[in-house]
Amino acid sequence: MPVRYIHVILDNERELLLKAWGSTQAEEGLIRRDLFTEREARTQTEMLYDALSKGVKASVETDLLDPDAECWDDMRAALADVTRERTKRGVSTAEMAAFVLALKYPLFERLRTTVDDSNGKVLIDAVNQFTRLIDSVSLYTTELCISERDKTIRRQQEEMMELASPVVELWDRIVAVPLVGTLDSMRAQEVMENTLSAIVDKKADIVIIDITGVLTVDTQVAQHLIRTAAAVRLMGAEAIISGISPRIAQTMVQLGVDTGEIRTRSSLRMALADAFRQLDTDVISRIAK
Amino acid sequence: MDALGAKVIRKTRLVTAVSEIFRNGLIYGGGALVLIHCHNATRTVWIDCCDDGPGIEDMALALSDGYTSGSGLGRGLGGAKRLADAFEVLSEPGIGTQVRLAGRA
Ligand SMILES: Nc1ncnc2c1ncn2[C@@H]1O[C@H](COP(=O)(O)OP(=O)(O)O)[C@@H](O)[C@H]1O
Ligand SMILES: [Mg+2]
């Protein structure tokens, strides 16, 4: 059984193969001294090697390639650890896959020199099996990398969402919601929720929704704004939409969007002045005229 | 349009119109293919938005302001027509919809 050779070689030639694996990695420029110390790289390589070796040994009697088999549990765990650590520090998906694949050639080399095989059949079988094994390990690594990245993207999306729709208290009973970028339905929902809860938390009477940073207002964005303003009014506060630039005013007119009762102002400054007036607040300059 | 040196107001108009049309293609047409062509000689950007959705039965009604079969403001089609420098809708119920619009830089 060819797999026997592999596990015997993995066992007997551990030191030699680890070294050779390291050299192949170095040759292919996969040793990132900028991201890892030599010791860290060595520990990771050893960890993977031992898990692989253990898996191969355990799978001698079963299907070597079933990656879900129990005998590969350690391998999967080790890969997950190493992949997470490496991608966190900036190793690319391709580098991660190549890192795993770099074990192939040293092992083939050992097979060639240790297996006494006159007609080559045993060797070809062993190479075949080991190739399939390492390929599926590297594929699994790629999947891990991608799922790590997906997680990062999702987390960043959530963080951005919160960052992108802050509600700031400008004054007693006056809050502002500066909107930046695009206002898709998901963001709009977030903005609405944040705004409404700020009315309660900050006891706001006036909410200034500033769209200076919004690039275009189409009918859907307009609809979101109108709905938010209506909800603000339902809660007993008043919404002022500010930062309506000339180009946005023009497109809104041409779209035929009716902002109805909602108060609109061209700048945040004017909206704030309005709000002060309404709340009977005077802001006095102490610099003598 | 940047390459054509368009004023920001002209860009905003076209981007808004395209946003309306593309969103319709997405929502009502079930996804749309958009082709953008920049004609340097006339300093015009042409945009085609095609979908293979249900099509529009009553074009006059769809274009009229305030009509929506969904939950929109019903001003997308008419608005885009007013914002664009050229505008044409071809639609065949059961086959799909194609909207072609242009904006001069
Ligand atoms: N690509 C399309 N395919 C099918 N129907 C469409 C398409 N575009 C627009 N319509 C129809 O025209 C109506 C008006 O569109 P529009 O003016 O953009 O308003 P809204 O998007 O707010 O519904 C839509 O409600 C829909 O019934
Ligand atoms: Mg629409």
C-alpha cells in the first residue's frame, strides 16, 4: 500500500523533510521575515507537519482523501490556527496555498531515494496519492483564507455602517445626522433607527439630517429621507434636511420629488441657526463689534 | 464624463437618471445588463440598460409621475426622462425592457 511509504517517510525523515520544506518555502519567496520570526515560522511548519504526519498514519486504513474524516481533525485545527495567524499578519491566499504545496517536492525527492522500486509503479502510486492529499490540503487552506477574509469584510461592513451613520448632539435638544456616501436601503434603515433612538436618548426636539456628503439623491434616497423625516415628526420632534447643494436641488426638482412639509436648508450652518431661533437660544459673540 | 470634462451638475443629472433606470431593471426587471458608450465626437455618454423581466404593459402610465406598481415614489422613469438629454424606452411584455439614455458633457 503506497500510503505506507509516505507515512514511514514522514516519520523517519522528519528533521530532513522539515528542513527541505523550509528551503522550498525560501526558494519560492514564501518566508516572510517581515511578518514572522524564524522561530514562529519553524513552529508553524512543525505543527502542520506533525498534524499531517499523524493524519497520514491514521488514514492508512481509510480513505486518505476524505478531508472530513476524523483522522484529519488535528490537521484541520492546525491549518485553521496557522491560516488565521498568517492571514492576520498579511500573508496572501496564494502564499498560504504555496506554503502548503512546498512540501510536495522534498517528499517526492525522499520517495525517489528511499523506495526501492524497479518498475516505478509503487512510486507513481505514492506520488499520485500524496499529490492528491497535499492538493486537497492546499485547497482547504484556500477556503479557510477566503472564509477568514469574508469574516473581516463582514466585520468591517458592520463597523463602517455604524461609523457612517452617527448621530451627534450639537446642542441641548438639537442633534445632527451627517450622511456621507450612498444611502442604500440597509443604511437608510440604520439611519432611521439611530435617529429615532437619539430623539429619545438625547431628548432632542430638532433633528438636522445633513446630506452635504451624499453624492446623488435619486427617488429612492429621497423616499428614505422623507420617511425618516415623517418618523421624526411622529415622535414629536422636527426634522430639517440640510446640505442640499444646487445640483441636488436641481435633480430633485427634475425628479419631481416633493419634500412637502419637511424643512430644508442649503447648509448645516443655516439649519443650526434655524434651530437656535426655534428654541429661543441666542449665541452671542464676545468679540466686540 | 470626467474624461469629457463634464460639469459636476451634468454628471449628477446623468448619474441620477442611470441610478433610477438601473434600479428599475434590478427591482422590476429582475436584474439588468448595462452598456456604457462614450462618444467623444459629440461629447456624449450613451447608456443602455436591458433586462429580460416582465416588460411594461402600459408605457404612458409607467412614465406618468406618481405611478408605481411597487412601493416607490413612481417618479423614476419620468424623472430620468427629464434628467437625460436623450431618452427612449423599448418594452415588450413577456420579453423585457430596454432603456437608452444619453447625457452631454
Ligand atoms: N425595467 C422594468 N421592467 C418592468 N416594469 C418596469 C420597469 N421599469 C419600470 N417599470 C414599471 O414602471 C413603474 C414606474 O417606474 P418608476 O417611475 O421608476 O417608479 P417606481 O420605481 O417608484 O415604481 C414601476 O412601478 C413598474 O411597474
Ligand atoms: Mg424606479
